[in-house]
Amino acid sequence: MTEPARCDGGARDALGGVLRSAPCAVLSVDPSGAVVELNDAARAVLGVPPGGPAAGAVPGWLADAQRSLPAGGGTVAQGPIRDRVFEAHAVPESGSRTVWWLVDVTERERAAFLAEASDELLASLNLERCMEVTARLAARHLGDGAVVIVPRSGRGHPVTRCGPGGRVDHQELLVDPAEVEGLADAMRGFPPVPPRWIDPAAAPAWLARPPDRPAAMAVVGLPGHGVPAGALVLLRPAGRERFSAGEELTVRLFAARAGAVLSAARLYAEQASITATLMAELLPPRDRDREPGGMELAARYRPAGDEDLVGGDFYDVFPADGPGDETLVVLGDVCGKGLEAAVLTGKIRNTLRALLPMAGDHRRVLELLNGALLHGDSTRFVTLVLASARPRGTRLRLRLTSAGHAAPLVVRTDGTVETAPTAGSLIGVIEEIDSTTARVTLGPGDTCLLYTDGITEAVGGPLGDEMFGEERLRTELGRCGGMHPEALVERVHMLAADWVGARRHDDMAVIAITAPRVRA
């Protein structure tokens, strides 16, 4: 250690003893920022050889802190020295000098960074959001910029880039990872590969955008949980062309966290896409897109759970093949609710679609459907109504067959409400079923309403314990004579929804078949 400058005896000697015996780096700096004295630990930290001059050894961030030091000291500054991070605490000394105690906080900063990364990465399973967080954190803590590339999705590779200013760009690029040294290996995920430094001059423009090419680039694999997660490319400034041992450890720990989250986000996105594809087969048809000629149709559907899209109630419309043929409308209710009921609903709808050539005989269709359910794996049953409609001039002729389901209600234009005389057995319970088909004719503006028990068995009302009931439904329908089918189903749905309020309820489905009005 250099000889300390002389000051009043005892204090000077005591200070020298403290400096020599301190377990951490200690240096005394004059107001200009020049080092007056330093101990052996400080020489090791600053890279000053024993007995060598300490001129120019003070890092810029510490010199700035010294120049802006307020009277009385007490300043705490922080910054890098070589490959470590230090916290500097200022203690005033006689003669306008300041003693700086340097505390190595590298491990603390690494832990804080990784904790921040974990918190932000785990906040979402949206793939684009996870890529953005990965690129932004890497650019802020591990380099001047970062690029995240994940395996192909659709036509191209999703790529997210964050520059020194923190701006994030998302793109889908038609690129070949093999054109970047080490990138294809890093994106395979397994076996794991160490970070690979590449020449920025040889990197393609999408990776190292001219004219602001970085001084160094490192390709880092992002290991996932069983699936490749992608790769991280760090864009580093001059002077940081290599990782220190501490930096490489930080990079590896960060890459492991980011890779785990990105792989989970990719799996979630794939599962969500599969679910959406399968769900499309279970969702009720959009009746406007399938409305046949010679009649007006409208429907409403509300599953039991507010978060659900499908349930045990269903309806379907099979338009007539040509003029004079019948349109088949089906409304049913599978025992139970939720996903299991929805899966059986999908099977029933597909079976009915296959039985369309036999739709002229409702009883035969129901017998075949009953056999299919009895010989299946499910123990659930279904109630349903078949309605075959054929326009005849200004009128609409219906064949209505109930199978254990509430009989349809016919709403005439004058407000008269009639119950269609049809009944039958549950489907999927017993070998031999029975059914009665009713024939109904609708005049212009008349409506046939098919509904599930989620409407009439909705529990609520003023005291919260009363069923909506068929009588209340008939009374309300009596005020809806001549109403447009869209308005009618909306009215029925609104009445049932208001009746239950926020209480639990069954699936609700309602469909209206209306004979077209005669235009003057």
C-alpha cells in the first residue's frame, strides 16, 4: 500500500491501520478524484499491482460520485469494476479527502436481477409477451440489445428485438437459423450448448441491423421443458466482447428461466389452438349463416358457467337440399353440464348429421341415435326435439317430435299460445323407445318456440327460490304475438336471465322458427 499522507499523528496512524486491516477494498480520494492511498484489497479490485501507481484506477462512476459529493459525505454509489458490481460508501476524512469503502454486491445484484426476471416472466403465458420480457430484460442487464427467436410458427419464425433505448419490435421472419453460426444448435434446446460468440460483420441484416452493428454478439440457447424454446442473441458494446465467469453464470441462469417460461408459453399456445379448433365443432351454429329459405330462424344459447363456451344444451340447423325439401332443426339437452356434456353433445350432433338422409322418419332417426348412445362409453342420456319444416306458399308446415323433452310452444300472431301434441322417451336409457310426431302449420308471423329446461327450471325470482316455470313462460309469450323471431328469443333469454340474476343456473337454449310475414 502507498504511504498515507501525513496528518496529525494518532488519527493518521489509526486510519492507516484501518485501511490495512479492512477485509474489503478501501481507498482515500482527494477532491479531484485522485487516489491518495488504498489498501491491498482495493489494489486487487482495481487491478493496481503492489507498489504500482494508482493514477487512473478509479472507475468513472466513482469519480463522478466523488465530484458530486455533498458536504458531510454519506453518499452511496454503485457501478461495475471489471467483471464485478460494487457499492461504494463515502466517509469524510480530514483534509477534504474522502474514504470510499467498496462492497462487492455482485451476488446480491445477480439475485435481484433473477428475481425480477422470474416475476416478470411468470406474469403471463402469452408467447409474444414472454418474448418481449426476455428481450427487454436481456438488453437492460446483459448487453446493449437483444434478439429472441423461437421455433417456426406458421410460415416464419417469431422474432422479438429490443434495442438500447428499450423499444421492442415483434416480427415474423422467413429466416434460416442455419445461416447464423451456432443459432440452429442453440434452438434445438438439447443437448445444451454453451454461449457462442460470433462475428457481427458476418451476421445477417435481420439480426445485426446496419449501420448500428454491435461490437460483439453472443448466441445463447434457451433450454425448455421437453420442447425447444428458442435462442437469445445478445448484442454487446465494445469492451464487453467476452463474458466473465460471473456474467456467464448470470446469463445461463437467466436463459434457463426464460427458456422454461417460453416453452410453457409455446405449449399453452399450441393447446389453446387445438382447443379452439375442437371447440369450433362443439359451438352452436350461427343461425344467420345457416338460415334456410322460406322461414325465419333465431336462437340464443347461454352455458351454465359464465366462463364456459359450450355445455350440455345444443341446437343445430340442417337446411333443405333444394326447393320442396324439409329443413331439420334440432334442439336438445344432454344430462349434466360442462365439458363432458359438451363432448357428448358434439357426438350427438355428428350422429344426427350422418342420419340426415333418414330425417323424413323422425322415429327411425331417434331409434338409431338411441342405439348409438346405448353402445357408447358414456352413461349420460339426452332429451331433444326434432322439427322438420317445409314452406307451403305463405305457410310453414312442421313435423315436431319430442324425445323426453318439453313440447314446443306455438305462438300465434294474435297472442294465442299452443302446446304441440308430441311426446316421447329419453334417448340413451332403454333399448325400446316411443315417440309421437305432431303436425303443425304456421301462418304468416306465427312462431314455433323450442327451448330447454334451463329456461323453465331457472330458479330465482323475488325470494330466490322459485322456478320460472312453463306457465310464466306461456304468459310472457302471449304478449309476444307477431314478434320478430330475433326479438322473441332475446325476450325469452332476457326473462330467464333476469329471473336467476347472479345465481347458479343450468344451460339455456332457445330457438324460434317463424313463418315469413306477408308483405303488402
